[in-house]
Amino acid sequence: MTVTDSVRSALEQDGPTLERVDSHLNPPASYDLADHPVPTGREEVWRFTPLKRLRGILDGEASDAHLTWETSLPAGVTLSTITTEEARELGELPPNERPAALAVALAGGAALLDVAAEAELDEPVVLRLKGTSVDDLVWGHLVLRIGAHARATIVLEHTGSARYCATTSVLVGDGAEVNVLSLHDWDDDAVHLARDGIRVGRDARVRHTAISFGGDLVRMHANVEYAGPGGEAELLGLYFADAGQHIEHRLFADHTAPNTKSHVVYKGALQGQGAHTVWVGNVLIRKVAVGIETYEENRNLVLTDGCQADSVPNLEIETGEIEGAGHASATGRFDDEQLFYLRSRGIEEAEARRLVVHGFFNDLVRKVGVPELEERLLATVEEELEKNVSHGGSAPASPRGTV
């Protein structure tokens, strides 16, 4: 049974059959590679991505290269290998873009991380994945299965260098609560194409946080579907792009059940010539999704000239019987009033700028929920600022607004 079948089965118990809805921002899901042709760059879902910098990943060349893994698994958690067919039978979200379809087809099976039902983990599960060379093309397929009424935090850390194309499925059982953090702290030459597909069970709660700092090009697509009513998803993101970096995040919250919630907050900073960030958010509220609540927000702080931040929020609404829906987007430079306030109290300009950036990110960092990782992220922000802002780098002369 596919995830679409499982969602439809759940909905039939509480309401009408789930109908297919086509979206130019989210092509129909399919395991068949023929349904996901090689993009030309003119497609809506690829128009922001510099395809030449993907270094041939989308050609789909087979490879035996792997990342090295280090794991920290508390009691109640197991890690095993399953076949591709077994992963599909678990009810993962099928691929809705070519990179995810290639990862499923070429990974040669999947890693299954299992959190036992009703387990309450007092420490995070940590998977550290490290690449050794950008010459290595690595395909990845990971399934995270959280049992009913379990409580867990899972950290996926990506470092080193590689051309890494992976799909991660997060299957959250009824009544479970899970905090998933995906950290992309690659070397400067790495390329990472990722798709995280999240299925939220009845009355379950998920927090998914994407954190992107390193890499030459990182493109992540996070998808959420609901297998029953009452599910909640919080999608958070934090990113910092330097000169020449391309960091792209795409979100799709598909409200496939009534009385569900989604809340999206992504924040990013840019500095240096050619730094480019992309955020595309999309929420689909189906006819069956009565009584839902959703909100998506993206804010970008431009620290120097020569940067580009693209931010595209979207809402597709098929029923008016909802509790609330909205979105917000802003891109701008430092807030002059904040800087003036700090300067008027004797704080030097470089230090004032540093404090403003830390304040911009602080609320998201404190939601990570892992103290050691929170401190590491604050230190990484400080390292990024040392490259420019703390040394008095110039803010853009022609802002599009303030954040």
C-alpha cells in the first residue's frame, strides 16, 4: 500500500475520498523515473536552481560510493537495512521530483531507523553522515519510523564533501511527538539534493527543522501529508549563505485530513557577492481539510551588496471551512532604528550589527530543543559574521525593505 492509499483509507473513515489535485509547484508523486524527466531549467519547480552546478546528479549515474556513518542510538531505537520495496510498503511518501525518485531507484535499499511505540527517549538519536570527496556521487534512502505515542528527537548531521542525493521519509505514528533536525554543514564544494517526506499520524505532532550553512549548492524539499485528523506539523528553517553559495528550500504542506495544523517559519541571512537563497512555500488545503489552521512565514536579512534572496509563498485553498490561513514574506537589510538605538548607547557599529543578526536568529535557534546543538549554531552564526559584518562590511545601498 502506498502512502496515498493509506491516506485515502484513513480519510474514508472520517469523510469523503481524497481526490487528486495537480499543482504546478508540486508535480504528481510517482516512483517511475519516466514521470520525472530531466529538467531543462524552464520548469517552475527548477527555475531558481543553477542546474550546471549540480554536476551531473540528475543524469542518474549508478554509484557504489557511500557516506560514513556514526550513530548514537538510545534504548528503544534500532537501525537496520531494508529493501526498496519494503520501504514503499511502510507507507512512505512517493517521490514528487526527479532527485528523490533517483535516490529511491539507485540507493540499493534503505536504512530504517525505528523508534519503538510508546518509547520516551531522554536523549536525542544522532546520525552523523560525512562525505570524503566531491568526486563521490552518493545516493541515499532513509526511513524514520516513530511508533505510536512515542516521544523522540532525531538529529541528522551532514558534513564533509560529496555530491549527495537523498530522500528521507518520516513516518509518525498516531499520537506520537517527534523533533527532527537536518543539519547541512558541508564543506564549500559539496552539492546536496534532499527531499524529506513526512507523514503525520492522527493527533501526532512533528517539528522539522532544516539548518543550512555549508555547501556550494544545497536544495531541500520538505513535504508533509496527514494520515488522519488532528495532526500538527511545525516546519522551521535557518540558513546563512556566503559569497557564491546557493541555498534553496522548498516546502509543501498538503492538508489531506480535517482539523490539522501546519506552521512554517524560515529565516535566512546572506552576505558576499553572488550569495543566493531561495524559499518557496506552498500549502494545499483540500476539500476534505475542514477546520484546519496554517501559516507560513519567510524572512531574509541581506547583509551586503551583491546578494539575491527569492521568496515565494503560496496558498491553494479548496474549502472555505477553515480556522485560518495566511502567509508573510520579507527581504531587507538591517533595521536602521535598531542600529541607531544600539549606537546611541555607545555600542560600536560592528558590534551593533552583530547583535542585530543574533537577535534575528535567536528565536529559531532556541526552538531546536538540543542545548548542545543550539550553542553550536550560535557559534556558527558568529563565525559567519566574522567574515563580514563584525568587520564593518557594508549593508545594501538599496534595500527592498526591512526585516
